[in-house]
Amino acid sequence: MEGKPLNVGGTGQANRRVLRIVLAAGDCASILLSAVIAHGTACAGEHANEVQAEHASKLRPYIHCDGFAGGVRGVALDHRPQTAEPWREVSFGNRSERVSVVDGYRVAYSFPRTLHFANLKAERSDPSRYTEDKQIVTRNMADMAKADGNTALVEFSDRGFSGQTLGKKALGGTTLAITQIFSDTDSVIVTIYFMNQVPEMRRFQTHEEFIALRDSFIRGYVECVARKKSIPPRQQH
């Protein structure tokens, strides 16, 4: 049976009343759908904020350490943009691999009246990728050492951290050493680049003085981070 036109069998006023009811019902459904979408969006936003807060909490002990190694100071602090890709590229030779990064900070360190002594990056890996990330960066540094006979690679462990340092055997170039520090408990990888400067704008004058200052920096930094990690997050500064 064919459907009848809306105005058949009733008055125009009744038909308009029916139309208003139909439109009102549609508006209610639309409002309900919008409310559901808004609620879902809000929940997703809250979850993302909670995850970001957790990452920041894990990284806080790594970015507020200074005053060690004879008075070195953090002079610049940058937060990795939230719009950045959740990874960084690690390349050597013809090989290129990705290491996950869910959050990170960069800190520049200087002694009074000198140029930068160290540039430090504290980055948290995706916990599910941390073990693989650690293998990638460790292998990459070992390959760098094998390819350059003018460098020496040493490994160390201290206060629950493990690490490795690749350093030049003589002063020269812009970067004198690279240190990687690993924290298995919170999936954090710290990378420190120790910089060379013109003699009048650096704290050291000989290679031996640089080695002593570098090792003092690493030791003091690890001690500071370990101490801050032992403090409840709300009491950390």
C-alpha cells in the first residue's frame, strides 16, 4: 500500500504539530549524540593529560640537578614539543633506526663565565620499547667507537644506573665526549654531549683536566638524580 501524503486525513494544524514533534525528537537525538561525543572527547583529553603528567613526573629528577662538579649550573631548559614525533632517529654509517621518545627535556650546563660545557637530553622511552631502544643506542655507540681509533669507550654502573662514555683521546673538534645513562626502572635514557670551546671560554686547558671534569660531572649528576628519585614526587623541586 502506498504511503499517503502528510496532509491526507488530517488538518494542516495537526500536520504541523506532528512535524514539530518529529523535528524536536531529531533535535533531542542530536543533542544526545553531541553530549556522548563531548564526554568521550573530555575523557580522552583527561587520559592524555594523566599520561603526560606521569612522563613529566618520571623526568623531573633528571632536569633539576646542578651545583655539582665544582659549581656547574643548568643555564637553559627546553621541553620537547608535544607535537614532536614520538621517536628520534639514530644513524651511523648506512644504518638508521628509530628510538621511541614519549617525552623529553634538554638542559644546557655551564661553569661561571664560560661557554657551554655540556648539553644534556633526558628522554623517556615508551616503556614497552625501552629494552629495544637501549640496545639500539648502545650498539650505535659501540659501532662509533670501532670506526674511530681516536676514541675510547668505557662502561660504568652507579647507584642503580648503567651507562657508557665515548670520548676522544685528545682535545679537538666541537664534541669531546658523549655519555649515555640508562635507568631501567623508569625507562629513561640520558644523553650528554661534552663540548669543546676556545681555551679562554672553557674550564679546562688540558685533556687530563677535561677527563677529570667530565667524570666529576657524570658522578655528581648520577648522585643528584638518585637522591631526587628517592624523594616523593610532590616534594621534588
